Amino acid sequence: MHNDIDRILISHDRIAHRVRELATQITADHAAGEIVIIPVLTGAIIFCADLIRCLPMPMRIGMLAVSSYPGKTMQSGGANLTHWHIGDIRGKRVVLIDDILDSGSTLRLVRPQIQAMQPASLKTAVLLRKDRPAAREVQVDYVGFDIPGVFVVGYGLDYNDYYRNLPDIVTLKRAGETRT
Ligand code: 5GP
Ligand code: MG
């Protein structure tokens, strides 16, 4: 599997440092009282797991799943909401967490549906934001890293469901051919 890696774009050490900085920002913005964290499965699980352990306030966790890269494609294929496991968030302060902002279709799909549940506030955190016009059109509150428009895996991000367990964020060699 490590033979498939082209290069490390963001090392685990840099990620860990940045996650702590984001947690400090989120804590400052949600000073008193509890929050509800909603990671978008599956890609956001590692980021979410590290982030929430740096957050001191009481919290509950909801979850939702969106599929946007079915199978072995590297193009965003439009987002589909596949699972929804969120309790009552009316009047709660919600932080939505996604791994990467690319075309923006995931957040455009999900945020109105969360907003319709009438939370007191809804903030969005993404670990990565790709350098493309579509991504910049979508407003987000917390961004870990701005990256070039390349396909990345690791730290939760997959190709055909593999590589999520890599500690670093990496690019793949000839990614379309590395795993069957
Ligand atoms: P969007 O809906 O903004 O196009 O993309 C968001 C979702 O597409 C992310 O949550 C992620 O699952 C997937 N995605 C977008 N870019 C990449 C990428 O470079 N690598 C991987 N592994 N997934 C990506
Ligand atoms: Mg995703």
C-alpha cells in the first residue's frame, strides 16, 4: 500500500498542530454550553475524532453519510445523502464537520437540511479546501488547509474505500491503477 504513495502533501504532525488550532477557534466561538458535532461519514471520522478530543465543552455527536465518489472514480459525482442519524438539534449549536471541500455539492446538499431542523447556530469545519472556484463559492467557518486541486487520500480520505488509515495526507501514483 505504501508503494502507491506519490508524496506526502501534509504530514501527520502538521495536521495535529492545525487541528489543535481549529479546536481553539471553535472553543472560542462556542464559549458557554453544549454543542452538537455532526461529522459527514465516512471521510470526516479521523478528523472529527482528533478534533473533538481537543474540545472541552459538553457535546453530543450526530452523524450523516453522503456518498459523492462512488467506487473508483476521482471525480465528484454529485452528492447523495445515504444515512441520517441526528437527534433533536432545535435550539442547539451545531458544528458540521467534513473532510474536504471540493465542488461544494456535499455542503450544499446537507446544510439546508440541518438548517431546517432549526439549530441555534450552524458552523462548518473542513479539514481541507481545494483550490478551485466552486470551493471558494461555498462559505465555511473553519478551514484546516487550502490545497491544490489534486486528488488526495489518507487521514480519513479514501480511494475506493482504501487508504483512510494513512496518518498523513498524500497523493497517489497513477491513482486510477493502484488498486482494483
Ligand atoms: P464536494 O461535495 O465538495 O465535491 O466534495 C466533498 C466530498 O468529496 C468529500 O467529503 C470527499 O468525500 C470527496 N472528495 C473530494 N475531493 C476529494 C479528494 O481529493 N480525495 C478524496 N479521497 N475524496 C475527495
Ligand atoms: Mg465526504
